[in-house]
Amino acid sequence: MIIQIVNPNTSAAMTAKLAAVARQVAAPGTEGRVRGSASGPESIESAFDEALALPGLLLAVAQGEREGAHGHVIACFGDPGLAAARELARGPVLGIAEAAMHAATLVAPTFSVVTTLERTVASAQRLVAHYGFERQCRRVRATGIPVLALEHAASDAALYARISAECERALAEDGSGAIVLGCAGMADLCQRLSDTLRVPVIDGVSVAIKLVEALVGAGLATSKRGDYAAPESKAVSGAMAAFVPPPALAHALA
């Protein structure tokens, strides 16, 4: 089984971190292929960043399809381009926010999200509502740490302490039973935080990889009826022409 994990930003350090997670959690017989975006911002922390990241993300999904990927993981907590990626893919495509929130409700009655900058809280709250977890999600909390700074969070005691303290406040003040980490850059902190806090701490990257494995193993693929049907072939002009799937791929998806 081949699962492609797409880093929709251009940070090489983030891509390397995702590769380490994939090696750790993938089952024997599963190849976790990690692909960083070839274009776009080095981190995604705003709607503008997300818009710039989408062409590179979709190009990566299309490339994975040509290389025979059985499923994909979009490794950004904003789940950017998820519906469009599902149109491009035959196998399942999971965003790490959706996967993490589902997992949280399976192991605890309530959860809090601990994320990066304050400006990302509103977008995470919209995802909570979109996925139908408003009753289970007690609060989305910001640590004030930029995405790129998380590269050092495992080794920087002060950064780790800020994240851990926000998780502790979530448990004490929100009454939550689990913590969802609101950034792929926090993936390497998951086990350490869980051991310290003694509650489930959920990294969406790991969970999404395992869920894609399960879906593919159960013989499930993305429906090509309705919203996730393959994109129709049409003329696209200018810079975006490079991101249209070739006719052979579009025909295979139809």
C-alpha cells in the first residue's frame, strides 16, 4: 500500500518531520511517501497563505495519482484543498484536522484544540462547525507560536513549556478529556505531552495515516458520484494551466 503524505507548504524541515512520523506509524507493507509542495508559502497561517498553497498541493496530489498512490493525507490543520483533492484522487484523501477530531471523539467525550497563532483560531472553529463537532469541542486555544518556530519545539524548553501549559489550561478550564494538536508541526510532541498530561493527545498526521490504511484495507475509495466527481476537462489559461490534470488522469478518475 502506498500512502502519500502531502506537506502543502514549502518548509523542508516540516517535510522531514512528516517523513519521520510516517516511518514511525505506518504498518509493515505500507509505504508512506512524503511530498513537499513545489510552490507556495513556507507556512500556512492565513486565508491568503492557503490560497497560495492550493496549486502546489493539487499538483502534488495529481503526481501521487500518476505514481500509483492508494490514498493521500493533507498534512496541514486547515485541511486546505480537501474537497478539490478528493476530486483528483481515486483513493481516500484525509485532512489531519478532520481525522484528529473524529479520533478525539472515539476516545473522549470532549476535546480542546491547541493550535499556533491567535489568528488561526477562527479558521479552526469553522472546521469544528463544518465537521459537526461543536458539541464535543470545548474550545480552540492559541499558543502564540508561529508554525515555523515549531521546528524547534521538541528541543526548546521554553517553546515546549508554552504548548504544555496551554494543554494543561485546556484540561483545567475547558473540562476536556482529550487534546487535539492543531498543527502538523506539533506531531513530534504528541507522545511526550500524552505521557505528561495523562490524557489522549492526538496528532492528526499519525491518525490520518492510520485511517487511510484502514479505508484502503477495507476496499473503500473516494466516491466519484456527486461532489467528488472528477473535475471536468476544460480550457484553463495562464499560470494555472500547469495544475490541470492531464487527460489520461482525468479519464482514469471519471
